Amino acid sequence: MSILVIDIGTTGIRCGIVHPDGHIEGLVHEVSAPNSPSPGLVEFDAAAMRDTILRLARGVLADHHVSGIGIAAQRASTIAWDARTGEPLAPALGWQDLRTVGDCLTIRAETGISVAPNQTATKARWLLQACAAVDRSSIRIGTVDSWAAFVLSGNRLHITDHTNAAVTGLYDASTGDWSELLLATFGIDRSMMPHIVDSSGPLGEATALTGAPMIAGLVGDQQASLVGQACIQPGQAKITFGTGGMLDVVTGHATPKSQARSTGGTFPIVAFAEARGLTWGAEAIMLSAGSNIEWLCSDMGILERPEDSAAVAASVADSAGVMYVPALLGLGTPQWDYGARGTLLGLTRGSSRAHVVRAVLEGIAQRGADLVDAAEADTGVSIESLRVDGGMSRNSTFIEVLANATARPIDVSPVTEATTLGAAYLAGAACGTWSSLTEACALWSPSARVAPTAHLDRQRWADAVERAAGWIPGLSTLDF
């Protein structure tokens, strides 16, 4: 039978049916953007999220029968709720929220423990302080996947999977459980935290839905995209090019020696968890990808629509020496320089609109190559080809440039958001839609394979990045 997928992103919620042949049907989407009450603060209404999840899921199920449910969710966003009433206790904090930057710096100075503001740990502590008047025994803390499982199970389940738990800043990789030291450091009672479960397996009935189908898949969004692009063996890797860019590569079953950021700027992640054990990976991050195309449209007025960038960039053979470093929010992997800024170099009187647009696409592609280089250096695995999804995967000129920048063939995902397929594969492997995750991933068939045809100058790119670095020194000194 088919799988109901609930995909809870940062700006919207998607529900749909994935059939045994991998075909997606009945896909519905509703915008559910967070709020920013002041600069650096990102909040969302968990009760409204609950209502949207239930409304969309019930609507899709009205026309379909399913054997299970797969849930993919934005990671590290944090919610506090009352176990007695099932109601949120405060505004939920989005993963981009920066109100705890000072806490992160203070904790590292006092304890030597490094956490980033986009992780759950300091967000949970902030929420507990905001809920100081509430009986601690009734408080529950969870990420978005936990909240979705709680809601769908009629307020019974309090669970999270290893892919989500491992990016909270509260996880002990050596035990696959919450770290007692870290919980104590952040003042969190273990009873508040969800039980950590496999990404694929019978997790509990969704009694809030007709027929109470089994919740059988639970996974973070980037790992869902990894699995959805059939990357389950060491060396297989994908990059999701959305507003930002995320590279995830599978490394295997060996537990990493450290959960800290590696020398090349990547982080260890749990790629997925099954009954037979954990499969690990590494993640590299580009802070701005598609947002640079939006900048060309909304702020610079160089393009009318983002999709115009492909044709405009393709109208010239190269960028005529123009280079662009896409550092609108700083640089992630490998530099982690929050004070770097977007930089346009090599302009001449002959530089045209098309040259600038092509330079922006080439800059994003060069950053993609940076992520690949960092992941290979940190993990020791060889990435022979790349699989790509996200909004920019539909930009044919960008994909050609990416192949040239990385010197690797690029396989384009058949669906823009591979998270839907990944959550379905994990759930379906647990409830019989497919006999195994391997069988599910055998459905993978890219919409296109693009081989490199030229070479982009990586040394000149490195020189351009150096010029973009450290533009705001105070931010460049920040290190999480």
C-alpha cells in the first residue's frame, strides 16, 4: 500500500501520497512561514502548525488508503508544551533564531562546551526560563518531528529520531541517547525530552487520523532528501540548493570520534537509523544559495523572475572575468566566517547584465564545489558524482556550471523536493510497501545527468573568497 508523507519545512507544510512505484499523488502545500518580531528573532505558532498538519493530512487521506505515515521535518526548531493539556507554553523558536548567541558564547567560556544558536540546546533553556511558572514535571521539550508525532498520536507519543536528536547539541553519539552532562549543563530534565527512536520502524498509531495508520518514518529534512535521492551507501552524496545549500554525504556505520565541527568545516550527522543500526554521514553548509537569485530580482532589479536566470546566463559563453562570492549572510563550510559579505569582482566597462547573472550562478556552483572538497577532506570518502534537488535544480544553466565547478557528473532529482520520497522510503520499508530501504531506493531515476564540459578556475575562486572574507570583523570573530 501507499504512504502518507507529512513534510514540515521552514516556510510551509506539504502532504501527499507516495505509491509503491514512487509516484507522488495528491500533493498539497500550505505556506506556514515563521514570524520575526525583531531582527534576529524567529518564532512560529506551534498550535497553528498542529492545526495545519491535521487539516492537510485529513484532507489527503479522505481520498486514499495508506499503510503508514512518513514525517520529514525542519531540524532543531524547538517547542515547549504542557503534557497535561497538549498546548504550547510559549512561542516556538525557529532554527534560524539568534536570541541565544550570547548564551552560546557564555557557555563555551564557562564550560568549554560548544553549541551553536541554530541548535536546540540553548533554545530549550530559553524556553524553560520563559516557562518558569509552569510545573516542570508537565513540561515537554521537542523538535518539530516530536511535535508532529505527538499531535498525530492524539497526544500520546513523545519521540524523536536519531537524525533529529543528533543535531540538537544534546546528543551523545557514543551511546545514541541524550547526554546527561549536556542536559545538566542546559538545565533540562531528562523527563522533558523525547524518547529517541529509529528513523524507520513502527513508532505508534496516528489515532488523530481516520484508520489510525502507523507512523513508520521520522527523519530530519536534509536526511530525508539524502534518502529520497537514494544516497544510502558510503560516498553517495546530494546537495539541496534552496534558499541556502546543504551537502550531505553517507560515510557508513562507524561512529564519528567527535560531534564537533571538523577541520574542514563539516559536521557529523546521523544519515538514518534502522533496527540494524545507525548509518552516519557528514554535512556541509552554504548559507546563501537561491537567496542570491532572489537578490538579483527583488533588490537589484536585474531579473524579473528567478527562473529567468537560466536563459540570461546562457546567453553568454562565460562571465568575461566577472566573479561573485555569494556571501550575503557570511560563509559557511569550510570558512565559517559570519563577517564575510557578498563580493562582485572583475567588472569592466564591457561587463553586461548577462555576465553578472552568470557570475552569480558560477559563484553558487563554486561554493558547491567548496562543500564537496571539504566533505571529502573531512571524511576520507570519495564523492564520484552528485545528486541535486531543491529549487535551483530546475535551473539547467546552473546545473551545467555546477558540473564544471565540481568536475563531476550531476544527477538531477526527478522531484524538486526529495524530502517527500525520503520520508516515504523510510516509512514504507518499515510497513511493507517495500521489503527494504534498498528496494525503495532502487526506484531512483534522475530526470537528467549532466557531465562536466569545461573547467572553472578554482584558484582564482579561492582568491575571490579571500577578498570577501572578514568584511565585518566583529562577526568574523564569532565561532560556534
